[in-house]
Amino acid sequence: MRVTTPAFVLRRVRWSDSSLILTLYSYDYGRISAMVRGALRPKSKFLGRIELFSQSDFQLLRREGRELDTATEASILIHGEKLRSEFRAFSGAGLFTEWLLSVISYSNEPSGPVFRLIEEVFSLLETGAPPWPVVCGGVVRLLHLSGHGLSTDICVSCGDNIDGSVCWSHSGGGVVCGKCGETGFPVKSGIVSFLSRAGNSSLESLARVRLWPGGYIQCHSLLKEYAQVHLERRLLLKSEKVMKEILDAGH
């Protein structure tokens, strides 16, 4: 079956001297893998159309029962050039992509909301938005879309509204009020406020939120620990170290 779908290039793996295997997130089919034969040849028709973090209209040959599609054509829609050329943007896009590949599995179910989330995150990073709030906010949305949403306003233990100091329970799914605090661990109210806002505000407005020095690292660590509990596996996020180095360098 031949189909056409817009898709983001999330990963490129060399398969042979001239061919690549791409990990794509498509609007119509979700996360998929596609072979691109001849992609590395000097005069390939795919030249400049399947770069990392770019978005193209892909023509795919899909065969029932086979996990690997074949890309036959690609028409560029969004180059995403700054996501590859600017260090901060590249690091942010890389970290969010690692989250996406860790949380979202291969599926034939379309996911327009996830596709639009990728589009929003990449667009903000390319226009120079600070990567930490964009990535952390995007991860909150991603966890919600994948069925692992976190509670930030209502105690996961007793169901009361949160008022005053709070604790956090990874296994419980979010915040714990003061009277139920023994079931969780202390967490700064600024992190909870950011996580709550991330579920209700645009990523563009989140990009303007400033936390204390090291606040976003603490926020990201909480999200990572939370996800590992609910996904029941360790997350290996290689770009996390690079992002921390950027913050330490004051960039």
C-alpha cells in the first residue's frame, strides 16, 4: 500500500554505504521506521529532505505485517535548520526527542496531538526559546498524551485541593497534601506551580517562566523519576548531560 503522510525525522541510522533507516513520527501513523535506499548517494533525490528534526511529506510503501516501511519520495515542509546548527536548540530538540522515543511506542494509531506537540516544541526551540522550560513543559504534555498524566492540583491520596506545603508521590501520580504527607516526599511549590501551568498554558508562555538556579534541573529530574516508575524502566537520556552543561556555563 502506498501512502503519503507528513512526518518528523527523529533518528537517522546508517544501514549500508548508501542507505538509511529513519525513525519518523507521522501525523497519520504515529511512530514508524522507514528504509531510505540510496539516501547517502551524492545525487540522491532525498538530499536535504530527510535531515534530523526536519518535517517532510513522505511517500511510503507499507506492507502488512512488516515493521519497516520504505520511503520512495520526500518533499520538505520545514527544514529545521537552526535545530541542527545552534547548540542550545540542538540540545533541547535532542532531549525532547529522546523523551518521545522513550515514551511513545510504535503504533498504527494516528496521534495528531503528539504530532502538533513536536511541531510546537521544535518551532519554539528554533526561534531561540530557552530549552529547559520548553522541554520540561513538553514532557508534561507528552506524559499526559501517553496516558501517564500527573496530578498537580488535587491530592492523589485523599482527593482534597492542594493548599499550602505539598509533597510528591511518584507511584501515587502526583502531589500529596500536608495531612497525607507521609505517603510522599517534599517538593518545592515552584516546581508544582510550573507543572500545573504546563498542563494548562501554551508552551510559548511557559518559555518565559524563570525558576531559581538549578530549578529546571530539579523539575526535569522529578519528571524523569516519575516516568521511570510509571513506564517501569530506566530512561537513558544522553542529551540530559549536555543540557546541564549548558546551564552550568550560563548559556
